[in-house]
Amino acid sequence: MASVKVAVRVRPFNQRELDMDAKLIIQMNGKKTGILNSKANTRDESIRYKEFTFDYSYWSHDDDSEEFASQEQVYKDLGTEVVDCAFQGYNACVFAYGQTGSGKTYTMMGSSDNQGLIPRICKALFERMAEDSKRGTTHRVQVSYLEIYQEKVADLLRVTHYGHIQECMNRGNSHRTTAATNMNDVSSRSHAIFTITFVQAGYCDGVPSETVSKIHLVDLAGSERADTTGATGQRLKEGAHINKSLVTLGSVISALAELSIESHGQKKFFIPYRDSVLTWLLKDSLGGNSKTIMIAAISPADCNYGETLSTLRYANRAKNIINKPTVNED
Ligand code: ADP
């Protein structure tokens, strides 16, 4: 039995927050992330300060602090496990959750000189395949990059070689649906799902066998509530779709958490995978035989207190899922 891993990563202040002299309300200590309600007019410490424990709490401000996490560190902690999972024949899902501008894309994609999880995982997968093929295993890799925008799915690419992936990811990224909101100059209003289907073919006791694993790497749309972004018309409609799928993802997660706490899978629970396109697509990587990693991206600033607290609560709910590992064999 393996539990879901949940990490929180706070980004540095952005220019807008620096310009408005925003205050730092996040504290990290070991695995703990604390949030201070600097506006609360009370001495009640439980209202003024809330603390959560995650598998990892990643700091981004001063690189001397123990909690500071580089892109490489995040990959070492979370990405290597995904690669191991794929080679062992399990499914995996990594998703980045958080309000727009909180660091989801930075963590998942990164930049060309500071790559995030997706390119690092792809690179490691292909390096390990090259080593493995020397031992007689053959592999097939299929990659899809899907966008869910207003509950409609679009496939952004289709590639089979690592050499094409970087280029195609850039192309896929430039195709993502973005629009301006008051929250940030450019806001991601769609979910981006990068999926690697990994087939290992070899012999088991002299009999040909194939193992198939699926890795979903998901950069979710901004989680901010529609009313805080000043959205109307089309933007409001987008917000409603985004909220619906994130709420459904939350319901699926809490149903799975309940399932694991109550019965370790003995009792029948209704898991509402079909309530959104997002959860329907991620079905095989949430619960069951898969490894799930959630990265909650947050702002350090007091002006984002409400959204940050709601992200921390969402991440906290995800902690209790326990997946039952079974290997996919074709
Ligand atoms: P989101 O995908 O959540 O909308 P982004 O990943 O685009 O947010 O991040 C917003 C900005 O903050 C970007 O300019 C990004 O480079 C920067 N940023 C985010 N997280 C970090 C981090 N951990 N360290 C340094 N810069 C970061």
C-alpha cells in the first residue's frame, strides 16, 4: 500500500506583490507549511495561524534555507519515483494545483534553462530505456498532450521519439488557451494533460510479455474563484467549467480517501469520475493501481491569503488516499 504524495511549493514574490509591499504569510519548517492570517483581529492563535503537514514543503526564497527546493530537487524527490513506477509497470499521475501565477507551469514545465518535471521525467525515461534495451527489453512510447478547455478535449501533439518531444512541448504550450484576467497578465484557463504511455516488452519465464504503464502529468487550470477575478461573459463561463472539474477532482480525491480509510477497498463507494472530463481522463491514475502525486503551488503574499488557504486545504484533503498497487499486464 502506497499513500499519495502531496507537496506544497511556495514561489518567490512577483513584481506586482513587491510593488504593493506585500507581506510574507507563509512559513515552512521541515514538512510543515504554515499560513498566517495577518488581517485577523483576534488573539485566537488557531484563527491567526494554521499549519499543515505534507510530504514535502518547498521554499523558493533564500537558497541557503533547508527547505529551499531547486527544480532538480523537486525532480529528485517526486520525478524519479514516477520513472521508477513506469518501469515497474504501475500508472502514475502528477498534478499541479493552485491559483493562476502560483508556479504550476514553472514546476511542471519550467523554462529551457531551468527545466521542470515533465522534460526531466521524459529525459530520464529515455535514458533508462537505452540502458534497459541492452538487456533485451524493447520499449514503445507514445506521448499525447491534451488540453481540456470548457470540457472539450484537444490533442496538442503525437510523438514517438524523445528528440521531438521538446520541440512539440513548446508547440503544444504555445497552443494552450490563455486569456487575460485581473489576477495575472496571462492566465491558464485550461487543464493541460501530458500523457506518456510506456510499453515494455520482454520475456517472462520464456513467454513473451508486455507491461503497459501510463503517466499523466497535469498542469491544472487556475483554481481561483470566479468572483475574485472580476470575470464576466466568456471568462465567467470558463471559470464555471474550471470550478466544476476542480470540485469533481476534489470529490474524487475525498471519495478515494474515505474508501481507503474505511475499508482499504472492501466497501463499495461511488467515485464520481464521470462528472468531469478531467477526472474521466485521469481515472486510471487516481486510486486503484496508480501512484498519485499532487503539487500545490502557492503565493507567499498576504494579498492572496484566501486562495492560498483554500489551496492548502485542498492539498490536505488529498493526503489520505491509499492506492492498492497492482501491475498492469497485457
Ligand atoms: P501558473 O502556471 O500557476 O499560472 P507560473 O508557473 O507561470 O504560474 O508562475 C508565475 C511566475 O512565477 C513565472 O514567471 C515563474 O517563472 C515564476 N515562478 C513560479 N514558481 C517559481 C519558483 N519556484 N521559483 C522561481 N520562480 C517561480
